[in-house]
Amino acid sequence: MTDMNLKDISSPQALKGMKPDELKALAGEIRETIMGTVSHNGGHLASNLGIVELTLALHRTLDCPKDQLVFDVGHQCYAHKLLTGRYADFPTLRQLDGLCGFPRREESEYDSFGAGHASTAISAALGMARARDLKGEDYRVVAVVGDGALTGGMCYEALNDAGSRNTQLTVILNDNGMSISRNVGALSGQLTRLRVSRGWMGMKKALSQGLKWMPPIHKAFQHIKNGVRNVLVKDKFFTALGFHYFGPIDGHDLEGLERVLMRIRDLKEPVLLHVVTQKGRGFTQAEQRPEAFHGVAPLYIENGIGSRKNPPSLGSKAGEHLTHLAKKDQRVCAVCAAMADGTGFSCFEKAHPDRFFDVGIAEEHAVTLAAGMAAGGLRPFVAIYETFLQRAFDQIMEDVCLQGLPVCFLMDRAGLGGEDGATHHGIYGIAMLHAIPGLTLLSPRNEGELTQMMDWALTHNGPVAIRYPRNGMEQAAEGDAFRPGRWQCLRKGTAGALISYSTLLDECLVAADYLVREGMDIAVYNASSLNPLDEECLKTLNQQSIPFYTVEEHALSGGLGSITAACCARLGIAPPRAMLGLPVGYIPHGSREGLLKRFGLHGETIAQKIKEAIKQ
């Protein structure tokens, strides 16, 4: 096979006959394609650049889609997509109606299992392997797991279970020393020691080759080797869990990878192959600062600088304000789950390192750790993306709220998560948390209200959750200071009232401007307190015969409209005349602006819907 370009590859079968120099050229083309698309669309860059050779080796030694290849998280699936018939569609990556940035079963038969949150691949792969065995089928199952994912407890549950039986399963540990931020914890040190052992692996190979023609000496060497290995190679961690450990090996040596994969692919036992890769491989800026190029907005490949200016995130403002609070109150501490940069807590880490705790991708542990801190007299603030906090629902309810402990949850990325898609849209947070007794649930409209809420949470002797989107409103704060259980009137009117919260208040104010030109004077209320609701406001609107309408960037089931309607039923007053929000289901990926338009939540469409409701 000669002159095979990436665009010519419609399935992994095309890789089987390629020569080493052709594969090397193909790896370079894959990296160029990934960089070109991500520079335009944004996406996960550094991790995908680091896994190119490993992806090639896997597809050359497996028979996909018969064999099942399961990626953890999905931050490392771009090369896989390019090699499985999606090259022509790759420019649509992360765009509305385009390719998803994560593995998705509906998208391709080669995507064995969907992924968007970390630490799930080993459990899923083990389930597939057991389904195969129970059905008497014959195929291989391989899970590709990043070293950062191994900071999540779910991985250990799966490893422990897998090692309890001789199930044929291969786990590839893609070890690049990173998760999103730098890896933390004891496991990171364990993997570092394993990386150092590559010298031993090379020495073992050389001696084995030299002694294989002298059987008695070679046999003696095999016995000695096992003892020496346990001194130089600290691999007992995985062998103790019942896995046959191989590695670490160079994740960019394609021929070496293939040799090892061919050797282990038919072993009838759980196998863990430890592969060391370089995050950001082939892109100088990403190699030097991999954490900065994990997930990126559109950028200029020439210099790695963003091609558009993003407003400061509310998370960064929360981190700055918490840093300020910690200077005045020694009880204040910060907890995050592998997302110090993403949640804006990096500044806190620099200013108060002794009170900053990054626990890795372990949301359940983060929440109960904070509960213990609060029980010990501290005031912990836990910053976790809203969709990631779903993983710790039990800990929120049982360990924090049942005991009434003063933990404040800073729930970043509430609302539409944009191009990351269904696994990252924070549209069920209100439904998840509103029903928990004793939890105050808040949602600020801008930076000023966010900091007021944090100040109040520090004084409140109970659990608080503050959910906010990535970017806040551009308009300045106005009116009275925040008070829990009280809604602020942003605009007066008697023909009706729009009740909303957070960044959709912008769209509601635009809608009100449209409606006033139609002769309809519409009020706008900021429902920043979601639990408790402002019952007095609802009663007043009812007494004045002002119909009201809820508008939210949340699923209609369990959102502001639902809980307000339930409150009105309890109070015996008229419920919302209409409830505008996102449909119940899994919202696709796409820009926030595009998704708001698709689901009728931008100003002009809101105005039209309210106009029709008023006429009815």
C-alpha cells in the first residue's frame, strides 16, 4: 500500500498493510488535522495529540468494530474518529448537528460506549467482557484509561472486581502525567516510579535475548528477574488487584506498541498495559504547557494564542473572592476535583496552599471530605462543575445536608455547556438539589450577586449551593442587595411578569423591550433564590392579577417553572401562565447561542411566545 492519505481511510482495516514510514506520515497528518479543526472549533487538544500512535497501534492489532474499544472520558478519541470513517465530517466537530467531541454510540458502530465523565471505562469494558462470556461470543474488549481517571474511585471498584475472576480484559493505562491539571495524590507518585522503571524493562529485554540460547542460564535468569523486578519495578499495585501488568512502554514507539499488543491481546486473564505518552505531542506550546491546552477555545496554531477574546468567567471571579475571604477568615478552605484552573481556584491555591485541596477526579470524596472539614469547624467551599457534581448526590444528601453542615457548593457551568454537549450541560441541577431538605439553592445574575451570595454563605450555619454559568451578565448589578428568599424586580410592569434567573435575564430584558413596543408593559424578576422561593412575590402578583411566566436555561421537568407551580398549588394561587425552558431530554452539542435559538430561548422568540400567551 502506497500513498495512503488520511482522507482515503474509511475504516481501520485500511491500516493493516501500511509500512512503518507510511504510518509515521499518517500520524503526522492526524495531528495536523486535529490541530486544524480544534484551532477553528475549539476542543480537547493536548490529550488527543498525545494518543495518536497508541490509537494507530490499537486499530492495527484489533478487529474493530467486532472487538470493543472503550475510551475513558473521551478527551482522547479524535484520532479514533478520524480512523473510523469520520474524516469528511471532522470539520463539524463539536458544532451543532456535527460530530460529538466524545464517543457516542449513536454516531458510529466504532464507538462502543459513550463517555463524558471520567473513570467509567473499566467498569463498562468489564461489563461488555462478561456479556461476551455469558453469551459464548468471541471478541476482545479493551479499555483506554487516562492516568487522571485513576484518581476516581470508580476505577478501583472496577479493577478490584475484574481481578476477582479470570475475565479476558485489557486495560491500557495512558500515562501522560496529567488529568486536566497536574495529577495529584499517591497514585501519581506510584506511576512516576513505574515510569522510571523503563530502564529495567530495557535491560531485561537485552539480557533475555542474549541468554535464550543457553537454556539453563536463561531459566535461572527468569527466577532472578522476578525478584529483581520487585525491587526496581514497583508493579505490585496492579498485580495485587489480579491484573497481569506490562510496562511501562513508550507510547510513541508504534512498532514497540504493536509487538506488545499482539503479545497480550489473547491472554485469557485481566491485563494492564502501562503506556507513557506525552500530552500535546507535536505542538510545541501544548508540550510545554499541556494543562493550558487541555480544552481550548479557537486559537491560532502559529502561536497558540486564542483567536477570540472570552469574557472573564464567573468561576475566576468566585476564586478571587474566595481568596479575599480566606485572608479575613482562617476557617475558609477550598476543595476541587482536578479542576483548579477550570473552576477558577488557581489563585486560591497560590495564595493559601495549605487550605487548598485538589482531590483529583473524585467528586464523591470531595464532598464528604468537605463535610468532615465542616464538622471539624472549617468553612469549606467546594467548586465542581454542575454535571460532575451529579456523581456525588448521595454524599450531598447524606453527608452534608442530613447533618446540616455548613458546606458551600460552587456549581460552575450551570446551564447549557455549549460544544461539549449532553454530558456537560448543567440543566438538571435544580431538579437534583431542590428536593433536598435544608439546602439553600441560589443562582446569581452576575459577579456582584455571586460575591454577595458567597458572603452570605460564609455566615449561614447550613449547606448552600450556588449554581452559575461559565460567563455572567455584562450588565452591572443594580437594586437591592441579595437576600435569600427574596426576588429582585429588575423592570416594573402590569401586563405580565417574566420570572427568570442567571444569564437568561438578559434575554428576558430584551423580550420585555420587544413587548413594550407592542403596548405590553412587562415586569422582569430575578429569581436568584430557588430554595427558598419568594412566596410573598408570588402572592403579590396574584393579588394584583398580574399573570407571570417562568423562563429558564434548565429542563422544564424539575426546574423553576415546576417548583413554582407546585408552590402556587400549595398556596392556593394561580400558577405560571406559561413555562419556557429546555425540553426534557439530552440536549445536543453546539454553541450556547445556537442552542438558545433552537429551543426558543432568545429574546425575540421569548417575546413572541409571551405575546401569544397574553392574547390567549
